[in-house]
Amino acid sequence: MDNKTFSIVSYIATPIGWLISYFAGKEKANDLLKYHLKQSLGLAIISIIFNIALSIIIMIVPALSLLGLVGIVFFILMIIGIINAANEVQKPLPIIGKMFEDKFGFIG
């Protein structure tokens, strides 16, 4: 597989896809793959933190269970990331992408 494919896979099934892309593409990683690995890892971390916080809030106030629909935003961000990777564009994800452009030094 090439770096474009690994970039796309990094967004799919986030933890597993990310690990596959990281370890399989590590040998011949270019800037595109490194960029999308950072973006998809950032998206996964933010999504996990949000889901944990939301679960706690819903346990305390069950009437706020409709906030679970906000999770659709993370799915939309994942689709945007896949589209950017497929087009071979190093464009940050909306809302959260700028935070992760220079993070995760172990990827670069």
C-alpha cells in the first residue's frame, strides 16, 4: 500500500486503522502520511475524551442524553479527514485540526 492509502486507513476504525497505518507505513512515511497520522490521532483523542465526559454527564443528568447526537460531529470530521487524505491535501480538520499540526513528535 502507498502513503495515500495509509493516510485514509488512519481515519477508519480509528485505533486499529491508526496503528496499522503507523506501523505499516513507518518505513516509507512521507509528509502526507505523517500529517494525517497526527490529525487522525488528535481526532481519536478528542473523541474519546468527549465520550467519557458525556457519559459522566448523562449519568448525572439523564435528561441530557440527547447530547449524544453531538457525536455525529466526530463522524463528519472523520469523513472530512478521509476526503482530505484521498485528495492528498494537508488541510487541518475543522475546529480541532490546528491543535494537532505540531503535536505528537514521535510521528515525525
